[in-house]
Amino acid sequence: MFELHILNVDLGDSIILHSQHDGKSYYSLIDCKKVADKTPTVEFLKERNITDICSIFLTHFHHDHCSGFPELYKYLKQSHGTLNYYISPYLPPEIDLRRRIVELLYNKAMVPSVDNIFNAIDGFKKLPSTIHEDGTAKAIHMHYEHNRTPSAWRTDIHPGISIAPVSPDPETAFNYINSALRDSNPHGKLLNATSHTFLIKYQNSLGSHIGLFTGDLEKAGKWSEAKNTCLKITQEAVRDNIRILKIAHHGSAQVDMERCLKEMINMETRFLASISCPPGSRHHPSEKTLNFLKNNFQECIIACTNISAFCESFVLQDNLEYFGISGDEDTFLEYVNNDKSVELADIDNINECAGDHSLSITESGFQYKSSTGRSCFLKK
Ligand SMILES: [Zn+2]
Ligand SMILES: [Zn+2]
């Protein structure tokens, strides 16, 4: 059995991988965000009394992907938890480069939390491990080595599933960061472009099931690289066997992503396209990305953690027609406020889409669940 939980953390990522292998449960974490005073990943682990973690993956050093690390470390330390691998993207050791990257990550108000995050990462590396001979967790980078690795799949990262890095080697990442930082106006996008991208593979009697995780990957050339590497690593099996696609960068519009996804996934393939987004945003996810998924992949389940501004107006428009009134959103809301007999059930919930959602793959198939019972309004 393989299960994936995508937690609703507004804009940001907090994902949990769970497999059952030889009668035991195993967990790995991808990113971890703090929302107000809560860290949903930690709540998830606490509720289930999970203290042993195979791997913690960080896709990239933006705070919406790692602000929950201090709480996560505190929880694992206090509960005498274990960790085998901390897997981070490349961060140049050169002090000046590192300083400039950190400046890009956080605005001044957040500077104290940068230290907390780096302290938590140092803490992860000292946690006890259940598999390493020296008894402590290992910090590793996972990079795809072109032509050097006959098989990119690793089975030691998480029992029961294979994991393959798609991101290129540290030298390429370093050259990219170095040249991008020389830009007179370096932007957070340059870090998104170095997002750790990786594939997972789970196999059962029904065949092989592939997941693609892309962090906040954006930037034209990066998508072509990722597409070519995915097709190579999976010997093209990704086309029909993809089950989960973590849509990059919270669903922002990216022409190059659209082109690459069309080239790498068959349109009849049934998969979950998961989008972690804040409520009512115009860009996360964008109307363009939602329509792209809807129009190109017949069997795709689009699951947004929150409803977008586009979907919100779409639902309101639907309701205007339903109630036989013409006018804009304000007219409609005024109408609803004056007439309490109007059925408000649907309207009350328009700020929620899938919320937390999960996918499980068992011998009987593929199952999708969401905390609100919804996926995406566009796919109704
Ligand atoms: Zn992000
Ligand atoms: Zn980012």
C-alpha cells in the first residue's frame, strides 16, 4: 500500500509519503510549512504518534517550503524520533553567494527565523538513524548524473518505494545560481528554478505507479531538462503510469510547463494533479493552468487545496443563473443577504476546494479523498 497526503497550508507545501512494506509503516516528508502558530505536518505526525521518519526532503529554500522545520525538529527531538536522510537541494558553500541567496529568501522581518531554520537543519543531521552504521541521520544531495548512473532509482531512501532524482548535478546548479545572482535585480524565481525535482515509483500487482514532484520549478529551459530526464529514467513509463503530479509553483501559469507536460503524459492517463494554493488567488493557481489541465487530460483529477479567484467567480456566476438574477457578484451577495430562504450551502463553502487531500494506491486500485469532499469546481 502506498499513500500520499497533501496538507492544506495555503501557499506552500507540506506533503507526507506513507508506504507499507513487510507489514510495517514507513513515512517520509516533503517540505514543511508553518501556518500561523501551527505546523500541519507536525500535527499530522503527533495525532498518529509517528516518530520514525525515513527521509525529509526540502525542495528549495523558500520559507513557504521550510518555515515549519524548527517545529518539526523540536517534535522529533522531544519524542526521541529517528531520521535516516535529510535531502536538500544544492546551496553553494561560498559565503557571499549563500548570503545573497538568504537575502532573497526572506525579507528583513523574517531574518531571525532564518537562523532557526538553519539550526533545525543542523539538528536533523544529528538525529538518530535506524539504518546507518554510525547511528545518525545522513544529509545528502540527490542529483541525476547524466550517463554516469545506469539506474537512477534508489530503494534505500524509503522502504517500499523507489526514488529517482531528476534535478541536475551540483555543478550545473552552482553555475546557474552564480550567473543568475549577477543579474542586477535577482528574483526569488531563480531559487524556484533550482527546486529539487524527483520521481517516486511504487509497484504492486496492478503494475508500476509513478509520482512526479516538482517543488516550485519554473523557468523555460528547466522544464525541458526535467521532461527529458523523466522520460529517460522511467523509460517513458511515466506517460501511462503517472498517478500523482505535484503541479509546480502552486499552479502559476507557465507555457513551458504546459508544453512539457503535454509531451510527457498521455491524455487518457488517470492521475491526480495536486495544487497547493491559497484561497482566492488569481495566480495560484491561474485560470490558464486549470483550463490547461481540464482541456488536455480527460481523466485527470484536479485537486486544489483552496479555491482560486477564477473558480470563485465561476461558482458565483453559476449561482446567479441558478437563482434567475442578473448582475455582478455584489448584487448577488446583496440578494442572498436579503432573502434568507436562499440555499446557502454551496455559497458558504466557496472558499474551500479539496483542502487536505490524499491518494492511496492498493491492490484494488487508485483512491482519492479530500477533507471537503471536493476536488476542483472546473471538473464537476
Ligand atoms: Zn512555494
Ligand atoms: Zn519558491
